[in-house]
Amino acid sequence: MSTLLLWVGFHVFIFALLLFDLGVVQRKNKDMSVGTALWVSLGYVLLALMFGAGVYYFKGSQAGLEFLTGYFIEKSLSVDNIFVFLLIFLHFSVSKANQRRILFWGILGALAMRATLIIAGASAIATFHWLLYVFGVLLIASGIKMLITINQEPDLSRNRIARFMRSHFRVTEDFEGEKFWVRRDGLLFMTPLFMVLVIVEVSDVIFAIDSIPAILAISKDTFIVYSSNVFAILGLRALYFALAGVIHRFHYLKYGLSFVLILVGAKMTVNTYFGTKVISTEMALMATAALIGSSMLYSMYRTRQVTASETKKTLRWWIPGTPARKEERTDHRQDVN
């Protein structure tokens, strides 16, 4: 019963937080400034830390460290989502008002999908222990792939998801305000806004394939895994508007995230093989903080001469369903010198 009350209480709290975000924060800040977005983002971080302190107090120090490590990893990977969202919005010329709408529905969809994937993943691991090796290798492979594809510029005009939807559904040529669907001559048409929402949601599913095994490598407690994911996702909308204007300053963060995935994958594989915590949660937390922190500082130093107008040019991240351009581009180091 206590476990049930824990889950119910957590969801009541999250629901109240969403209502506050939509009914107060978003209504009063329809055009959210960078300053407001930073304060809202900081508020979500403080709430996560307070929740982590509660986990530490009520569930023990190990659970508290697992929540903190999981949250930090998920929050770092959520920055990678922002890179992708920004490039999608730039390519499809999505207005700021519609960006808020996409992010709102995208985050609600992400919460539902993450919950489903986490429960399925945890249940699968509990039933088939050998899946820990599969997840570990998957994380290592994802980290290596991220390293290889860092400087490949995606060609969104050839995005397979967009092409599939245009070929199988009636899609309007232009946006229809904030509408996802419209009727014309009795026929139902999809708008490009809904197509962008689908691309964003599919992108999040692809990212979840990396992030969920990463947190499962830290903790086997479903509540810890789920709650750390939820807190990382909740502040994503505000974090997007806080970082959108300066995202070009974090080019080298991708390298740090790559090594974090490799590290966490190695932790899962090694610990599973030896049947003990050869790589402890504390070690993983310190290594993750060092990798993310150093890559962010190095990014800010190397991109100190890059202007916001060059943001799109410097965003060369892989988008699900999008092939990379064949032509070679100049190395990023030449862009900033």
C-alpha cells in the first residue's frame, strides 16, 4: 500500500505542477523571455534537488545517489533534445507561439511514452537478466555512433518521416495558425504543425532508446528511474527557451554526452559480468559531472567568437529519419577562429 501511495502521490504532485505551469506560468508569459525561462528552469532544477533530498531521507543514501545520478544524466541528454528541436523548428519555420504548443504536447507525449518504456524495460530486465548485456552494448554503440556523426549535417528536406506523412496523408501547404487538423470541402487535412509534432515525438522515442537504458544502468528501482526521467523532462520547455538563443555555444557538449553513454554502458556491462558494483554509482556520478562540465566549459571557450546568426550552420546533429548531406563542410574549428 505504501508503494501505491508513493506512486499516486507523485503523480498528483506532477499533475499539480503541470497545471501550475500551464495555468500560471504560460498564461502570464506567453512570450517567454530568456530571463523568465532561466528562472523557471532553475525552479524545476531546485524542485528536482528537493525531491532527491526527500528520496535520500526516506529511501536511503543509495537511492538518493541513484536519483541524483539518473537526473543529472537525463538532464544532460535533454540538452541534446534541445539541439534537435531547434533544428527542426528552424527548418520548418515554426513560429515561437507554435513552438510552445509543440513543446507542450511533445512533453506530455514524452511523459506517457517514457513511462511505458521504463515499465517495459524494467520488467524485461527482471525477467531476462541477460538483457543487461544488451542494454550495455547498446549504450556503448550509441555513444560511439554519436561521436562519429557529430559533424554530419542532416538534410531535413529528405526526412523519411515527413516524406511518409506527405505521401500517405492530405497535408496543407502552409500552417493554419495553431491548428493540427483542418477541414476543407468536407475533407480532413493535416497541417505541417502536426507533422512537426510527430517528428518531435519520434525523435524523443529514439532518444529514449539511449536515455532509458542509461538510467536503468544506474538503478533498478522503477520509481527512481521514472521520477528522475519525469523531472528531467518537465523543465524541458523552459530550458529550450532559455538556451535557444545561445545553443551555438554548446557545440562540444555532444562529445561529453558521447563519453557519458559509453561510460554508463561500460558500467552496466562490467557490473553485470562480475555480479557486483565494480563501478559504483558515486564513481559514475563524479565521472558524468566531470565529462559534462568540462565539455560545456570547453564549448563556451571554443565558440566564444560564434554569433547567434550562425546557430543553424553550427547545428550538425543527427535527426531521426534524416540522412546526412553528402557534401563535405568545413570543420567547426574553422567557423570559430
